[in-house]
Amino acid sequence: WTDKPLSLYYSQPKTKQEKIYLAVYGFVLKKVDKIIFSTQWQNEIYDKYFHTGHKSEVIANAFPQVKAELKNKKISNRDILFAGRLIRLKNISRVIEAIRESCDVKLLLVGVGPEKEKLEKEIKDFSLESRVIIKDGVSSEKLDQYIADSFLVIVPSISEVSPNIALECIRLGKPILLTKESGFFDKYNNDLIFIDPFSISDIREKICGLLDETEYSKYLERIARIDISRSWQDLAKEHIELFKKL
């Protein structure tokens, strides 16, 4: 476990165990012919610390297919959705802290993981049982329904390379608050709203800001302008073309 984002992790002092892991990573990376990354952000990080630039390629993930009836669904609640593993890297505690004393919102946490008991204790200690609910993980189809039925989706992780849930939100026309420590920051900085994962006040301000109907509508318009044409066929074609060159 580390509280450092991926952009800083490799430059920090390492334990003996981490040094062994990184030595193995470096050995493997030297032996392969090509390394495929899903974002330029991760590509640049690896090139900086492992000098992989001469053998790397970036092939972005595709937008998932979703049911037409779930797209741009009108909702009247103020329910925020988090979906993912309940682990420290996901930074859920800061979101709970952010909504504790302000913002008339509810938070639904969908997922399982070792942090569940700790999160349940925080919810109880802050008397948030009526506002924060934890549910076990669900199928991708059910998750799409949860996203469509939510006011907002939040991805507050200390690091995320290319979170598929962000692509699902864009596809569904659903507002999302996404960690700026992400491979999507450079690509979608003018389209999505990003949060500082280490700042409870920033998380709170971004959530509360979207409670304003005008700001919420403006955000919906920004998301609607994002090009969502990239398909799994495009992704497969790019991989095949790359493999042919090897």
C-alpha cells in the first residue's frame, strides 16, 4: 500500500520488497518486444522510469455498449454512486468525510473489499447510516442501471489509469467527478470535472457545485459533446495491425 499517486510512486523511496518487485518488472519489460498502454499518461510514466518509449504503443480503450433506454436518463434524486473495490487506493473515506457536514446528498457504495468494515465504522461514527449505503458488487448490466439512476458518479481514487466506469458514464450521458490522478486528465480536462483526491474540500466543493441546476445542465451539455464513436472493433483492429508488425 502507498498513499502516493502513480505519477509520483516510482520516484519515492522503496522498501526491500518493492525493490525486488521493480527489478522483476524492469527485467520483464526489457525482454518484451512491445508494451501496450491504454493511456499516454501511463506510457510516459513507464518511459520515465523504465525507458520503454522505443517499444511502447498507446491503444485507448473503447466506449462500452449500453442499453438505449438508459442513455441521458432524467433523474430527480441526489444520489452519488461509487462502484469498485473497497480498498484504500479507492480513497472512499475522503468522500464520506466530504459529504458529512454539507451537501444534501446520499452516497451508494457498490463493491466488496478489505476496507468494508472500516467504512461501515466510519458511516456509523459519523451517523450517516441513512445517507451512505454499501451494497455488494453487481453485474455490468446492473451497474449500468445504477449509473443511469444516479445523480452523479464519483471516482476519487489516488490513481486510476483508464477507469472504464468513466467511459460508461460518458456513454450514458451521466455526470462524473473523476480523480485528476488519472490517464484521462489530459484527454478530457476540458470535458469532465476532475477532483484532487487528497483534498476533502475540493471533493466537497465539486459535489456541492453540481447541486446547482444550471451548473448540472452545463455539465450534461459538455459530456454530450464528447466523441463516443470509438468501438471495440476499432480497438481489435489496432491490436491486429500492431501484432502483424511484430
